[in-house]
Amino acid sequence: MKINFNESIKLQKRLVIKFFLTLYLIFPIHTSIGQSNNEEFLLSSGSIDGNYYKVGHYISTTLDSIYNEFGFINVVSTGSIENVRLLDERFSDFAISQRDVLLDNIYDEINGIRNIELVLPLFKENFLVYSMDNSNRYKSFADFAKNLTTIGVTSKDGYSYQFFIKLCKLTGVDSSNISVIEDSYSNLASKLKDGTLDAVTSFSLPIKIFEDLPDINTVGLSPNEASLVTNKITNVFLTKNETEKSLTVGSWTFLVGLDTSISTINDSGKNISQQLIEAIRVKNDPIANQINESLSFFKNKENHRL
């Protein structure tokens, strides 16, 4: 059996990360004499320069300030798909996941994830395709994608790339002819700017490093494409790109956790969901404001079905 070199390297990296995190959990490092041996919880977030990692750091830091008897560690990952898998493997205690990825795994009757609970709704995300090309000259995503030779993603294993492949299939685009470059957002932005890349794709909040590029455009879907996607890909909804006002699709993003980990924390007498809500509501910063908007949306009982 042939083993792809890049996949082998990724596997080695994951094994190394797991090994050292396991050592950390078994033999906690004490920074001062007499420091209590707190129980540690892992929060699996996203790539190190992405929105998920920033939110994961924000939440884990907030939880650390609430619970003196526990510790919370923000873990780098490739995003929703890996986060749900790490939850399923009982490696992570908490994770950030898009609603569509989460529900796909819950609905899987054979390999579906169980024993997880919603902790907090975080924000809405859109499928984004950034390009320096003038997107106005294309009538649809398919017209644009058929001219692509290279795209950039943070990971081929991530949902952004997987969704891009699904979208190409739905719209009749042969994605096998498109070269894929995996890198950090900062490096992808540089490659997009110097013409090494034709586009960068992401399913996320607007990414500041791309939004700040001069002459940047976002590629939308035609009305027919948008209708096709929402009918054929479960748990995504029609939305508009914040910058260009063009059609795309979106998904809610949640903080979820293992029911055993949630119960352990709740047994301390402080409900984790309520504690997070109260802590975030009194803050005034971009992440807190995004989460507070989601909390307001879901206070409406009509939206509970989501």
C-alpha cells in the first residue's frame, strides 16, 4: 500500500502532539511551589492564525478566570471536522464546530458521535472565496472556478476545502485540474497578493488579513447555484457576503463538549454555559459582541429549532 508523503507527515505531527499533550496531562508542569494540581480540559479550536483559534483562546482564558479548580488548554487543529473527531475519540473535552459538520456526524447511524452537548452558540459563518480577480465579470461561481489553476487552503482535511470540492461537483467544475496549496492564512495572503494563487477559500467569519488586501474580491454564487447548494448540502442556509452583498451559504458555529466533561464542571456548582454567558455579556470587544449577537438570536424561541 502506498502512503502519501504529506499525509504521513501530518500523521506524525498529530502523534507527536498527542504524545506531548498526554505527558502534560499525566505530569502537569508547576510554575510555582504549592500550585494545586488542577484537572485539565482540552478545547480543540483551529489553525493558529485563524478565527477559531482566537475564539478558542478567548473562551479558554475566560473559563480559566471563572474556574480556579480547573485548567483549560486551547489546542490547534484543522477545524470543525478534526474537532468533532477529537471529541469522538475523547481526546478533546470541548470543541468549536460548524453546525452542519456537527449534525452530519450526529446523523451518521454507524459512526456517529454521541454523548455531546451544546455549550454555547458562537457566530454565523459564510463560505468565502477570496480573489484578486475582478469577480464582477463572472456570472456564477462555476464561471469563476473553471478558470482556476491554483487555490489556497489552510488544510485539505478541513471543511472549507471539502465544501469547495462539493460545490465544484454540484456546479459541474472539474476540481482535479486545480492545484491546492496548504499554508497559514498569512502566507496564503502573500501568495494571493503576488499572484502565486488564484484564490483562497474558507468557510468562516471574514478574515481580516484578506479583507485588508487592496483590490480583494469575494466570489459569490448565482441564484440557481445558491438554491442547488441549499437543497443538496444539508444544514447550510442562504446568506449574503458581508462585503460584496453577493449570494453565498452560511452555517452557525457552536461550542460543544463531552457530556462527562460538562457534568464534571457543573458538579462544581457553577453551570458552564451560564457562567460563560454572564462573563461574555459584560465584555465589549469583537469576539464578545459576535457571541452576544448569537445569544440574542437564540433567545427567540422560533430559532431554537436551529
